[in-house]
Amino acid sequence: MTRVAAIDCGTNSIRLLVADVDPATGELVDLDRRMTIVRLGQGVDRTGRLAPEALERTFAACREYAAIIKEHGAERLRFVATSASRDAENRDEFVRGVLDILGVEPEVISGDQEAEFSFTGATKELAEHDHLPKPYLVVDIGGGSTEFVVGEEHVRAARSVDVGCVRMTERHLVRDGVVSDPPAAEQIAAMRADIEAALDLAEETVPLREARTLVGLAGSVTTVSAIAQELPEYDSTRIHHSRISHDRVREITDWLLHSTHAERAAVPSMHPGRVDVIAAGALVLLAIMERIGAREVVVSEHDILDGIAFKVAEAAQEGERGD
């Protein structure tokens, strides 16, 4: 087993995994897994730049994570940055800050690389579930983008499109600087049209409808699962590999789109940072399920972070063999 650390910095959240990993067997033992909402992508869709306050929130989380990585004695760290920092004009400022705090440069990866990591993380365990038919469609609904990956043991096709819960919220559900509470019917219709256009783009390169098992990743999907199960608090052990029917996803999405901020905030499993963006994320999930005719979605807590950790451990072990 190799002790590694992986950081995934997305548009809405930054997440850390410290784990002991054996890439040969697919075994991964969590030592520390945590998430902080930093909204790095705040306003990026409108301004093209990372906001100073968003950068400072992200750097504060990095300082916290640096202490945890040191405490556990991880041998290697890989820091992957996704949609927001990929698009921003001032991403050099972000890179310098991360390097100063953690001693590694963030890798601003492409959407295709992001999809590869997500697929690896989500499906290594699913191979044990023979009753889940292949190919898998792994869908990672992030803050700024959504990744679609179809494959069996390995990726067959992948595509990243610019629809995520933060981007859709800022583009369609904000009026006069505040999120509509609740949004008007025309706002919802415009958002749905935007999502459908993105699905058209994804289908140009990824055979979405060939999928036999839909696997959903990231906070929007896991939060919908928590709501579906009426959990008294967020419980990753009950969410991981849970299944949500299409009908239940539709009910929850409809409620989220027509609820107020206070009603969503009162959901016991809802992270405060997701209250304003969860409705958009749920609508992305629902649109995907309806596009491919999925009866259910299998929810995974293992995603891009786990995929990064497997790759770090593989590189570390190859380095040792080379020595």
C-alpha cells in the first residue's frame, strides 16, 4: 500500500483525500476525506476572472489541507484543478498561490482527463457487482461543467460540456444579483434548454444511449440521494452505491425548483454551500436520465479524487521499481 494525497479543486468545492492505495488490487483505504465549499468559480462565467475573495477562500482551504497531509505523512500529492481555473484569465495567480502553500503546482487538466479520472474512481469497485450491466455511463455533475464517460473496464468515449450547478444558477437563476426565490417558469425553461443543448453536444462524441448502468457522481447527485432517503444528516456510507429511481429524481427536482431558500436550507442533509445551486444540479441529472431513458441512477461517493489517488499510487510504485 502506498500512502498518497489527492486534491480536486473544482468550481464550487475543493476536496482532499488521503488514502492508502494498492492500485494492483483496486484497494483504497480512506484516512481522511473532506470537502470545503470555496466557490472558486464565483462570477467566472461573467467576468472571465477568478475573484480575489474566491482565491482567498481557496487558499485558506489549501492551508488547512497542507496541515492534514503533513500529519498523515502522505508520500506523494497530486493537485488537480478543473473547470473554473481552466477558463480564468488570471489562473497564474491561482497556480502561484497553490505552489506556495502546498509545494506542488495544480494541474489544470482538460475535460477529457477529468472524465478519465472520474471513470476510474467510480468504476473500480463496480466491477464486483456483476448484476450491473455494462457499458457504464459515468456522469460527474460539477459546478462549472459536467463530464460524460462511457466505457466498460476502460473509457470508450468522453466529453466535458459547460453545464454545472453553479454555472447554470448564475446564468439563469440570478436576477439583480440574487438567486430567484423561487425561480420563474421562464428561468427554468431557459435553463432546461441550455442543458438540452449541452446534451446534444455530448452525444456528438459519446454514445449516451448505449449505457446500461448510469453512475452519478459529485455533490448534486449525492445530495439528491440524501434527500431521497430522507437522511437526518449527510451519511456517505448510506449514499455510496444507493440507487434513486427516475420518478424520485423528478419529484425532488420539481420540489427544489419551486422551493424557497429557507425551505432548502432546512433539509438536514443539505450542505449550506449547496442551498442555492442544488436545484440546477438536480435538473442536470433529471435531464440526463430522461435523455437516455434511465430508470435509476447508481450514486457513487468515489469519483475523480479516487481516480487521482490511484494514478498517484501507480506512479509512486513505478518510480520505486525504476529505482
